[in-house]
Amino acid sequence: MAALIDKHGRPITDLRIAITDHCNYKCVYCRTGNDGAMYADLPFSDYLRMARLFAGLGIKKIRITGGEPLLRRGVVEFVRELSKLHTVDGEPLDLAITTNGHLLAEMAQPLKDAGLRRITVSMDAVDPDRFRRITRVPNGFACVLAGIRAAKRAALAPVKVNCVLMRGFNEDQIIPFGRFAREEGVVLRFIEFMPLEEDRVWSPNIVVTLDEILRRMAEYRPLVEIPHDRSETARRYRFDDGIGEIGIIAPVSHPFCSHCSRLRITSDGKIRTCLFSVWDHDLHELMRRGASDEELVAFIYSVVDRKEARHHIGEPDFVPPSRTMVHIGG
């Protein structure tokens, strides 16, 4: 079968699969704290069938997301089954998970043994009290730190830590995070705040931009940019002494849409061609009706052909996506 290439000439090689939109955190940049899960989780066998189809179409990386994916019972066995799939070139799929890390300490080694290769932990402050105010979860910081260290022991390398920066909440954590990355031996990723939260309070003034992050970090130690693949979301930097890596994902101030290689599957089986899509494409409904693999593949091709050229964040005609982040999958 032909590889997935959209009408803008972009090869599609990365797939995110959300296996739940349940979450045990209520982060201020994501949830109002009032709305829980809105969509049904599918059987793992359905996600596995989708993954197998996409692997046959040129997907090389699959990232398991949520909600909080480690809340799903059976996630370790799901990883084990995914690890049996291969790319069209015969290589093992690159399997990763994005998690808030709260349950990771006990699960890191089983996930590694099941075939997981990499892990990303969302962590938005290195100060325990600030962390509590952002996540609205007591004692979460200690759990997440233990999870990060367990992932390192399990060699889920590189362990990446994602921090969403919001002015007025945690922009003063930039330099402390630089120290944290160096001391803990993790790869840090700062993410510009995007209009994906349930409260719909986003404005450009809340965004801490890539340029500001670089200026602030330079007050601590100089950064040196290092090469990255065009399809990577993060611009990558090392400290001048070679200890510690910082990445900045800047979809607001420095969009990377022209090299986007990603698709997403929501927990209820919809394909999303962009985080900011205003519609979904219901792959699971076709499966439920008994569609053959050939029919599903034809549908996938048709969806990829409609992938958006870019998002429109900050533009006068911007329309918020039809789902918020927790109900899309990271």
C-alpha cells in the first residue's frame, strides 16, 4: 500500500492514540475542574486494529496518550501487543507514552518490559506548592518526581519532561526547570500555551514565547541550538557546557505546520488531522458497521487528503477546535 502523504506533500509517519479521556489531574490550562470524561473508551483490540492498519501505511511512531493513559487497566498488555507490530520497512514501531506521571513509579519497569521505548511526563512546576496550585492535586509533585526517576532506572530513554508555560502561573519556573533538567538528567520541553483548555480563557498575552524563554534561560546559562528533524515539534538546545537539553515547542510564535507528520485518534475512535481541527472523522463507526480493512484504509486515505495546511491561532478568523485537549489526546 502507498504511504500516507497529504495534499501538501507531507509524509504522515506519527500517530497518537488516546486510550481514555479520563484524567486524575485538573490542570488549570486544561480542565475547568468540573467536566470529567465525555467520551467512551474503546476496547484495546479496536485501537490495536487501527494501529496495525496505520503501521501498514507508513506510520513509524505511535504515542499513547489520554486523558491519563496509565489509568486504563490493561495498558501494559496493550503496549506488549503494539510492540509486536512493525513498520513497512520491517523495523519495530517506536512506542512512547505521554503521562502526568502520577502512577508511573510502579509502572515504568513493566511498561519497559512490555516494549515501551520512550516516555514523556507532563510536569508544570518544580516547586511542590506551585505544582499543587496548577494541578489542583495534593501531594502530586512527589509522585511525579518518583515516576520520573523510576522511568530513568527503567531506561525509558530519553525521559522527557513537558512544561506548559502560562504567564501569571509558572513563567518564573524557567530557570528552576533548567537546573532540574541538568540535575535529573532529563530532556526538558517547554510548550507555548495553546487555546485548547476547557475554560476558553486563552489570549496571546498569556503565552510565554520561545524568544522570551531563550532570553530568560540565558540569564542562567547560555544555550546552543542543536540540529533537529524538520518534522520534530521542538527546537532543541543544549547548555554551553553540554550538560542538559532544552526543547521549546512553539506552535504560537513559531508554527511548524509546514512539516507536520502527525495524526491523532481520539479515545472514541475519531481521526483528527490537526489539534485545531473543527471536525472529526469517525473511523470507529465504520469498524462498528463491519467495514473491511480495505474499506478502512480507503477511508484513512480520504481523511489524510483533507489534512489542514496549518492552524490559525491568533488570527481574526480563528475558530477554536471542536474538542479541548483532554478530549483529543496529546
